[in-house]
Amino acid sequence: MIDSDVLTVTGMKCGGCEANVTAKLSAVDGVISVVASFKENEVKVEYDTEKTSLDAIEDIITDAGFKVN
């Protein structure tokens, strides 16, 4: 099943942060699309729930050094 979520993410300060989050999430099997915005403090992600989970996505963002609220 395809699902999408908008996560509030703090700690992103620039386009490099957006690129970092986007690259890490895009590498995950099951992630279909990612749009990160440091200006809006959010990450929009579309993913296949049979291949990955929202918890796994949040863990990847946290491991990259950002906070998911």
C-alpha cells in the first residue's frame, strides 16, 4: 500500500541539509518520493508500507542529525 506523510523536522538549516535528508531517504527501498524543506521545517515522503515504515523513515532522519517532531 502506498502512503504519504508530512513530517515536521527541525534542525535543517540550508539546502545541504535538505539534500542530505533527501539522499538518505531516497536510498531506502520502498521510498517513492521525498521533498525536504528547511524553510518550512518539513519533509514530505511517499512510501510503500510493504517495504518500509514511518518509524524507519523517522529513524533515518534522526540518524542524519535532525529532530522529527
